[in-house]
Amino acid sequence: MPTAEPPGSVLLTGASQGIGRAILLSLARDKQPVVSLSRTRPELPDSTGSEFDYVAWKQLDLSNADEVARCATSLRATVIRALVLCAVDYGANERHPVAATSAQEWQRAIVTNCIGHSLLVSLLLPKLIANPPGIIVNLSSDVAVLPAPGRAAYAASKAGLHAVLRTVAAEHSEEQLRVYQLIPTFQSITDGIRRRRPAGFDFSGYADPALIAEIVRKIVSPAGSEAAPGTYLIQRDGTLHSYPEITHL
């Protein structure tokens, strides 16, 4: 894995596991230069080809504001084409009501998912709009727009980032910046999901993370996406359905 980022890179948070890792592999195989921003170095499969020559890694802990700032500074010389936000901290593995949500759980989920990502976006915005149109893709969640009993901290963190990115989109023209928020209507089978489900759980209704990865790959492709910026529901068959959001009262 090279240590220097190639020009015109896609930055990807949370690429060391789950859906983020699937996106990383999809971009690399498409020969789109991608920089993984994650706590741990992504494990790449053995390959006799050259697709992983397009992958670089920078260590980043989104819960540490100073580290986010240092990471953004280290990218000063990098041409950034797109930023994909996929890292996640659920706060806790179990579900419980608001009254039983600890300060630590609120802190973990909101600092990483909302504050860390929002700070990274704010620091990288000048670089994104300097290479127009910059692209931001947020892997959002149904809990960002729907009630989520037992998941208050996680829901608040995802809803917060969702709102921040709607504001970012409103502050820039589509010629400058294209913001996509993707809400899967299904669960994907990841190692993390497997750990949180009981033994013998039926995953037949779950999807391969590659389905979401393919959608993200098309959105950030240098050829451009047919989908207009906005919020979308990802259906189980891989189609995107526009999600109408209130723009004024």
C-alpha cells in the first residue's frame, strides 16, 4: 500500500470494515484513487493485479478533534474529488430507552458520528469546492429521519450529521458541491452486524455490502452520476428513490 496519495482522490472514512471496506474495494477495482481515513489500516485481499496501487491510508480517529485537524492539514497538497462518510460508532451494542442511556454512550456516538465528521467536512470544504464540483456522500441511516426506540444516542448522532450536510448543501451551488445522503432501507451483512446478532440469526433478508458500494462508486465516478444531489432511499434491489425533505415552512 503506497504512503503517498494519488491526485484526484476520493477520501473515505470507516474503510477498515463493513460497508466502508466494501466501498474501498469497489473504488480500487474501478481504479479510482482512494485514501482510507480510519483508525486501523484496511486489510486488503491478495491480488495479482495493480488495483490496490490506487489505495492509500491515513490514520484518523474521528473522536479526537486535534487528530481530525492534523489529518486535514496533512491533505493540504492532495487534490480531493470526493469525500465519502462511512465511519460509525453505535455508542453501545445493546438497545435501551433514553432514561437508561449513559453519558458515555451519548459521548461516543455523537462525538464520532456527528462532531468528528462535521469537523472533517468543514476543514475540507475549501478543497472540495476548489475542484468543482466537489462531492460529499454520507451513508446515512433510517434512524436519522425516523423514530428509533432504544437507539437514542445513535439516532441523535446520525440525525445531527444529516442536518449539518443539508446545511452544507444549502450554502453551496450544485456547480460547486454535490451532496448525497443515502439511507439504506435494509441491513447489510457485516462482521459488526454478525457480532451483534444472536447465534443462529436468519440473515436471509439482509444484503451484501457490495450493493451499497456499487451505488457509491457510480456517484463518485469521474464520469459523473445520473442521480441529482439530494437524499435517497436505497431499495433492496439497488435502486434509488428520492426522499423529499422539507426545504421551507
